[in-house]
Amino acid sequence: MAPKIWDVLSESKRIIHAQPRHYLTLSLIFLLPVSFLSLLYQIILKQLQQPPANSTTIIYVSLLFIIISSIFTYGAIITITYSVFHAFFNRPIKLKEAIKSISTSFFPLLATNIVIFTVIFFVFFLLFLLFALVFFLITYLGHVDVQTNPYFLAIYYMVLMLVLFPLVIYLVINLSLVKTIVVVESCWGFEPLKTSWKLVKGMKRLILSIILLFGFLQGILSWISGYSWVLIFIISPILAILSLYSIAVYPVLYIYCKQKHGELAEVEFGDKIKDEANLSLIPV
């Protein structure tokens, strides 16, 4: 029986509450700056887009934001994933060890994300070529006048979105464990993609629920913060804590997925099972 969303959330909460100072420090170092910058960037971007808009300034500001936020986000993902994974097996690590893990996982994670971007780019590029060909065949060979058929474009774009949206969700779910695999298994490139694709089988509903839950909550907070500069300072810490949990759930998910597929050695669960008479934390 697959674990429920509450099992994953409660286990993540248990791990974080077992070392509150450790995860609070990581949040202050990595997640709070990212949360503050992301909310600040939204307001700055709105102001820059007001006429007369300067496209060069917008590009430079966007690039600077992407670089800075990526560095802090990678640091957060690596340190929190590394900490949660070891804490799950009652092997809590110190802050120094967590920070040190960045040196071994940063560039593999960066390289793997480049691979993902490349694969997704080619998939969508080929898909858009296919839709462009269909559009050409309908309009030119089928003698359909777009100007005299206003509903044609609406239907065409609707069909396009009906194909693209499920595809995006499908890719996000199947690649959801990639970052955790890079950090935990010290691999990079196509291997984490293949491993994630294999591990999520039978757990896709659970993963989708978690993605939608945190995506909805983070979206609401980002939307609220856009109304005032003051709200940025209030919501940034809340968003940072929410981001902490959204990162922490994936190492737990990874362990549950490995256990479901029978790929976890008994010795890895040994310490945890000895300390807990109730095995309900590891659904089977």
C-alpha cells in the first residue's frame, strides 16, 4: 500500500522538528534570501515594465536575479536534502557537514539541470514543429481563412494547451526525484532522470498531490505579496518555511519510493526500525 500525503508531510515535519535549529539556520542562510528576492523581483519587474519600459534593464535585472536565486536555491536543495535523508535513518548531521555537501553536489546538480533543460527543449521544439505543420496543412492545403474563421485559432490554441499542459505535468512528476537522486546517490546526467522515471511508478498520484499543494500555497503567498512592499517583509519568512517543507518532502518521498520498489537494503532501515516499535512510518 502506497503512503498517503499525510504520511510524507508528518514524517518531514518530524525530521525538521527533531533538529529545529539546524533547519532554521539553513533556511536563514539559503531560503530567506531567495524568498525575499523572488517577491522583490516581482514588484521591480512590474515597475520596469511600465512605460517607458527599458528592455535592456529588464534583461540585466532578470539575469542577475536568476544567477543569485539559482546559487541560493541549489545550496538549499543540497543541504536540506542531504540533512533530511540522513536524519530519516537517525543519523542527524551537523551544519558544517550539510554545508560541505554543496561542494560535491553543486556542479552535478547544475549539469543535470542543463541535461533536463536540453531534453525538454527538444521535446517541445519537436512538438511545436508538429503543431506548426498541422496548422499549415489546415490553413493552406485545407483552404481555411483564419480571418473569416475567428473560432479556428481559439480551438487550435485550446487543443495546443490540452496537449502541452498534461505533458508538462507528466514530465514534472516523472522527474520530481532527480534533484534528490543527484544529492543522495552522487550521480548526474541522464542516470538520475532514468532512476526518477523508474521510482515514481505507483507513486504518481501522491507526487502530483504534493506538487499541487505546495505550488498552490506558494502561488497564493506570491500573489498576496505583490500588493505592498511591506507584505514582502511579512511573507518572506513564511515562504521560506514553506519552501523548507517543499524541499524536505522529496528525500522522504525518495525513500518511500525506493522501499516500495524493494531497492533499500535492510541495514538502511535497521536503526530506524530498532527505535520504533510501530512500522507504520514505512508503508508497504
